[in-house]
Amino acid sequence: MSQKFSLYEDLSITENFKFYGGIYGLSRNEIRERTKALLNRLNFLKAQNEVLRNIPQGWKQKLAFSVAVMHQPKVVFLDEPTGGVDPIIRR
């Protein structure tokens, strides 16, 4: 996970999950299930259709980390892991 955001500012939160889920080779069903689970975990259900350029920086950091783990990798390498990531998300 890069310190600089690799998310697309002109896509919604859900669209970013769908896009990256496709890149990671997840099936449509896996993308749908994992997106729903991550939106619930982040408490982003009400904002799921919000375009990224309209959400706070802290939310973008949480979303970037969630996108990085949505394909359930065994290891995630973080660039500057404490920079802007709240302790709950880091755990």
C-alpha cells in the first residue's frame, strides 16, 4: 500500500472497490460480498456512492487500506504505515 493514494478520485467508494476487485481477479460475487463487508466495517454504507474527491482525507486513507486487503493477501507492505492511519484501522 503506497503512502500516496492510488484510488480514483472521480469514482465512488463502491466503484473503487469494484475496480480493484476486478484487478485482483475476484469474481463478481466475491467483489460484492467483500465490498459490503468492508463498507460495514468502515461504517461507510451511507457514503458508499460518494465520489472520492468529496470525502475527508482520513476516509481516503481507510479506504485505500481496505482496497489493499480486499483480496485477502497474506502480507501487506505499508509505506509510512503510521502516516494518517488511525490505530483501529492499523490493527
